Amino acid sequence: MDPIRVPPEMFRFTSGDRAGLDVSILHAFGEANERLETALSLDDVRAWLRSIGWLEAIEDDELTGRLKQLRDWNLVDVVQNHSENYRTAGEYERRNLQYSLTRQGEAAFAGVVHAMNVLAATGALQTAVLDAIADRLGDLVRELDRGTNRRIFTALLELEAHLEALRGNTKQFNGELQRLLRADGANLTTFHEVKASTVAYLQEFLTNLEHRAHTIAVRIQQVEDHGVGLMQLRALTGADLPQLTTSDPGPAWLEHRRAKWAGLRAWFLPVDGSQPRVEHLHIVARKAIITLLQVLDRITESRRRTSSAVSDFRELARWFTVVPAQDDLHRLWSTVFGLSSARHAHLAHPDPELISSTSAWAEAPPVEVSPLLRTSGRTERFSRTGKVRDVAAVRAARAEQARAERAELEAAWDMLDTGGPVRLSSFGTLDHSVFERLLDLLGRALGAAPGRGGGRRSTTSDGRIEIVLRLPRDGSTAVLTTPRGQFRGPDYDVEIRTAGQRPVRRTAGGRP
């Protein structure tokens, strides 16, 4: 992009002692141009000055001098009007000269008007502008299919106007947003309200922004499928530009259109595949929301009351005046300052009567301080040891119970010792406790794997009792009777022996 070079005399009329009159004169010419009056006499200039609000009296010499100065700055041109009829020489001298704005004067006044409009305007992120751009692109697609050159021209100019509005509003809104973030002196309540409304506005703008940008990018591609160059040539034909000079205005007009189209692509569909500028709006909006919250926290923190020792002591004094009890006063003192009497201050000599009350503390005998006083805040207290419970009787009772259980077990084993193979049915009637021992042995044997001869062998956990169990060959059923009922099962061949004892052939139930 070429640097912008402004003619040095172009805006001289906006400064100096008579800047107000100079600007008003150009304003008068601008208003006359709105009515298609491009050439003004001295009286016409004075009349237009009054119409725009310049009511001060101006002598002819002063007005002529300012017009001459504007002419020297190449803002106003003056010609002689020979088409009028003048009755006197004075009338000729007064009405013969016609003043008009030069091209540079029109540009200078337009620049001032634009600057004032920008200064008074408020930037905005308007989703309606995005919708308008998408609509005009859709119109261009339809007009390229079956429309006229003139309608292509109007749709293209509307599209460029909406794009320019989007660019201008976005830049202005971003500038105002940054100024808002730097507004350290703003009222906190006002800033809260502005922050809330700005965040809501940004969130609303971001809604469906991606969908709108995608729609615009698709329609740009549709226009380019028809040919952008063809579209611009048809728009040039529809523009029907007049040739007021010797040069053809068409090439410059087309170059301006190509620059506008390149700007449109940079916003929504970059040629080099880079990130579209419209996506930067997402980033700017998100950063703005975060920064607004940070600024709010910073303002809140900066306006928080600073710590003051004087105010703290005054507040403490008020608390001392309202606390009723003496103990509460001491507790308040200890809480605030962390200062209280030493833990060992209450300790005294074992026999205080031996020490005179007039003795200096340095001459008094030392007092023993317990180490627990420092760690736990308590001193040792010696008392009688607890009474040890006599467990001899419990131990004797448990020994007697163990002997009885052992004797019962020995008697059960003796009763179950078969001395050789017997049928399970031969046990007949058993005591319930003996029957439980027999069931335990049967369970152990049935849980063991059968041997080569089909018998199952198992022992108790201490290895003293061994049981061998074989299936009955005749399939008979054994019935055992206990005080609590009867037991039925296969009539096994059972052999129960006590380890280390000589095998003695005995009948079931311990009977020899």
C-alpha cells in the first residue's frame, strides 16, 4: 500500500485566527453544491454564510481577503462571468467574479465533514450489516444469471457500501472498547452497567457469526464462479460513466472495484488461505469480555479501603468500650495482640512459706517447669496407679472348660472308633454331640479324592483320627437316630481309627 501524502496547504483553513470563517466559507460552498450551485458571487457567499448560521457582520474587504487566501491555498477558484448583463461599472466589479470550490477544496471540506462525523459517531458490531452483505451477494448471483447491467451496478455499489460500513464500525467499536478498558477514572457503578451491557452486546453479536460468515464466503465463491472480471465490466457498463476529461474514467473505476473486492475476500475468503478477518472478531470479543472482567476486578481492588493502623486502633477502642465482662476484655486483648501471661507464671515453689514475699525473683529458688507445659500447655499430674484385675479365677475357669471339652472330645473319638470296617447303619442311635463329630469325619472323607480301590481316606486337622469310607455294594440306606431327629444316607463301609493305637475290632458306637 502506497503511503498517504496530503498536500501541505490542504487543511490550513482549519487553524489560525480566522479558521472559523474559513471553515464556514467552505461550508457555504458545500451547502450550495447540495443545491447544484457551484459558482457563487460575493453576495451569494454572504447569503449562504447566513443560511448556515454565520451571523457576524463581514465587510467586503475581509470576505474578499479570506476568499483570496483560500484561493492561494488552492481550495477556491475564481473566474469572471461574462454571460451576465451589468448596468453599471460598480455592478460589474461586484458581480463579475464567480467563486467555486476546486477539486482540492471539495476534498478538504469532505475530509473535515467526515472527521466530524467519525468524531460524533459510535462504532457498533451490527449483524444486520453482515446479513446485508450476504443479501447483496445473493442479488449479484441472480443478476449475473438473468439480470441487467444497471442492476448489477447498483447491487455492487450497495455491497461495497455495506462492506465499508462493516469495516468502519468494527474499527470504531474496537477503538471505543479499548478506551473503555483504559478508563481507570470511571465510576464503579457506571462501569458495572457499561460492562454488563457491553458483554451482552458482544455475546449477541457472536451468536451465529460463524454461520453468517460461512454464508458470505459461499456466495463470494458463487460470484467468482460467474467471473468477477465479467461482473465488474457489466457493472461499469451499467454505471454509464461520463467522460468529462480527456482520460477514460473506466480503468480507474475498475481498479477501485478490484480493490474493494480484494478487501471483501480478505474479510471472508482470503485468497492465500489465511485466517479471515471476520474470525478476528471472535478473538477480539472474547478478549474484550475477559479484559472487562479483569479491569472490573482491578478497579474494585484499587478502590478497596487500604489498611490503616490509626483506624484499626480506633475500631479496637470502640470494641473495648462495648465489651461488658472483664474476662471478655482479656480475651479480646489476647486475640488482637497475641500477648498473654506466660504459661509458667502460675507455678510456685512447693512450700511458698519458706520464701519471703520481699525476696527478689533473682534471689528466689528456681521452680521446676514441666516440659509438657511448652508442648501441650499442661503440667504433669501424678496420681495412684490403676488397680490390676485378678485373672486367676478366670484363668482357672477357662482351664477347667478346656479340660472338659478335651475329655468330651476324647470320649467322642473313643465312641466313634470302630476298630475295623463297619456299616454306617451300625451306629444306630448316637448322642447329638457325637453325631456332630461323626458328620465332621464323613464330610472330610467325602471331600477327599477316591483312592485306587474306590475308598476315600481323610484325617482330622491334628492327625489323630483317620476315617476310611467306601460305597456300599448293595446300595442300602443307613438310618441314624439322634435326640434331635434321624439322619438318612448311603450305608457306607466306615472305618475310624485313632492314630498310634492298635487296631481293635469293635462294634460301632464304641462298644467292644
